[in-house]
Amino acid sequence: MKTPAANGYAALVKHIRRELQELDFIIKRRTAESYWQIGKFIHTHLLASRQRAEHGSAFYERLAGDVDRDATILSRTVQFYRAYPILAERQEIFGTDTNLRGQ
């Protein structure tokens, strides 16, 4: 049989784990939203650009240097945006993911 202090500790661990899971979820969701938005910015720029040569790797290399990020990541953000042109609403994401987490 656990002592009251041990039960209190177990509850503490449970609360901390739950909070950390929620934090991980929020960070991952926000990261995905940001990459999607960045992909949209780049995609929109490329569509509006009259210089089609700008679409090549030189464009991504230049942009990567200017924003201090990797060119491959920037290119993948565009692929991500094009694959999912409509971002799910936050409520929909929370509703689905909350159910998946069993809460």
C-alpha cells in the first residue's frame, strides 16, 4: 500500500507528464503551422514572380542565406504547402489530436 506522500508524488508525476505532453503537442502544431505559412509565402512569391529562372535552386540558396535557414528546408515548406493548401483550423486539430491522446 502506498503512503499518502507516495500517492501525492504519483499525482505530481502524472500532472507533469500531462503538461509536458501538451507542451510537445503545442510546439509541434505551431512548428507545422509556421512551416506551412512559410511555404505559402514562398509559393505566392514564385507565382507572382515574372522571372521563372528564379524558381531554381539558386533562388532557394539566396533565400536561405538571407533568412539564415537551410535551402532544403525552405524548398520542403513549399512542397508541404502545395500538398496541403488548406490549413486545418486549430479547433479541428485540437479536437482530433486531443482524442488521439486519450484526453
